[in-house]
Amino acid sequence: MSVFINGVDKQSVDVNAVQVKQSLSGANSNVNKGVYDATLLETVDGDLAVGNIKAGITIFGKDGTLAMTMTHDVQGSDVDGQGSIGSVDWYLETTGDIAAGANVTLLTTTIDCAQATVIEAAYFIESFVNNANTVKLQLYIDGVAQGETGFIVALLGYLYYDIGYGSVASGARIVYLNAHNYDVVFADKVKFAGGLFAGACKNV
Amino acid sequence: MLVLVKMFSEVIMRLKIPLTGTISKYHPELAKYGGSSGISGDLNDPVRPVPVNLGNVSWKLVSIDLETDTAEIEVTPSDNISEPDLGAEGKQKKDKDGNLLYKSRQATEQEKVSFLQYAKNLVEGHTKDELYQISKCPRLKRPTGNNKLGGK
């Protein structure tokens, strides 16, 4: 039944013919019957921000920008602690001797993305002691080699691998960043800082 | 061999190279997307091109062919080259521990072409069997009980 007061149509929720003023709360998702003052949802809950929404997802018109982060499980001893450069967690490692012909895991992590994603492996070589032109870095995803660098002689390198649409189905995928010593005679040593991180998950 | 020229005259090359390692799982529903999305590998024996030293090039996986057990890779010459760090007398410098020191410099265009040529000669100048012998790696293995999916 519509109720008019002073000629103005009022909502039917009322107590003793008085409208119930409602308000939203960031503590819950309840939207009770009643009348509300105009507002912005992000004012009600400041956590409704693009930086808190995963990239590729839109909530109430806000396009998420949050890149998926990865947990890192550093292999070997973390000699010099860790810092961060931008959104990447870096781990400084001394690999110790990489035996002749050996393949050593520097970093490993797990990703889980329902759709496609971009895997990026960045590395910074602080110093290396080797016979030159012997050690390369390799990226493995889900037990399949995705690529390999040239000899790590430059001090700063960046590996970027877009593993393509549909390449990562839902479920955990393990990512390795390895160092391979192609010299079958001499061991090599690399002081390495690097990180593995994923870009935005994209919808197919 | 397929040679492509990207923007800014960057020369890249595609090669087909035999695969080693062990397939742990097939994902036929993802195979249509190319790359390696059709399979997963054993983490202790991952699916990979035979580990022959292709020289001062980097490569990215383009596709895997389970009929021929080969990977198509896109090969790019490195921008830098390492060479001995020589002192005033022309002798290679050493650090305090006696290790020989090296320095890096930009590779010339001619050197980059030679890097690609080296990789091409290595892969295309040998048979699949010879590449398995050089790398001391076995042929690609499949999950136990399922050897019907391709493979030569």
C-alpha cells in the first residue's frame, strides 16, 4: 500500500507510519529495506578500492589493479637477507659453487590463477666468479622448460614470459628459476638476487 | 630454419630441437593454445630441450610437437659478451682470491649473427640421435603405461 505524506510517496517500510532511515555499514553486506542518503560505496567501506581488487575483476564498477603476488620459497641459504624493488621481492643468494654441468634451483614459487597469467622472472647478478660464458638461467613452469637466458655476464637481466592464454588452468603451478652451468670442467659461482612474480591474471 | 626480423633490426631465429625429460600429465583441453600448455612435466625430470650449449643466445619456447618429440624455440642473440678483464700489461686480472676476472661489453652486430649461426649449426648440423648423445640425455619419456601419444 502506498502512503503519501504531504503529497510525497513514501516507501512502505515504516514504523508507526514513520519511515525507517537506513545506512550501509562496511562491517557487513546487509542492505535493509528503508531509505538511504546518497553516498559512495567506497566511502562506506574504504577497502573498496581498485588496489584491493584483483586485476581483471570489476566490483561495483571499479576495475581491479591488484597484480597477483606469489609466495617465494628460496632454495639455498639467504646470505644477505632480502629487500624489495617495486612490487618484487628480491632474494640475494650466493649460490655457492655450481658444479660443472649442474642445474641448480635458485628460486621456486607456486602460482594459482584460474585464467591466463604472465610470469616474470627478474634477476640481478651482483657478482660472478666463473670462466665466463658458462652459466645460464632457465625458467620452468609446471615441469616444462619455458626459456633460457644467454650467458649471465651482464649485471642486470630480466626474463619476461607470457605463457599465453589458457596455459595456466586453475590449480597450482610450480615455477622454478634454475641456473645451469654448461661448463663440464669447471664449477662456477654466482651472487644472485632475483625474484619471480606474476602479472595480472587475464580472462581468456 | 626460420629467420625473422623484428622491429629495430633485431634478428631472431626459430629452431626445432629434440626434447628430453618425462611427461607427467596431458592436458588435451589446453593443447589448442600452443606452447607447452598441452602437458605437464615431472618436476624432478622436467620436459626440456636437450641441454646442449647453444652458445651466447637466449631462447623462448614456441611450441611442443609430441609427434616428433621436438620443441620449436625462438632464439635471440645476446646483447652482451664476456671477455677477460686485462690489466695494463695485457694479463688477465684476478680478484683477491685468485679468481680470473671478466668484464662484459656490448656484442657487435657481426658477433650476434655469429651467435645465431653457431646455434643453427649445432642443432641442424646433427641428427636427433647425435644431439641426445652430445647432451647425454635420454629420449622424452611418457607416463607409465601410455606410450601411444606420438613419439618417434
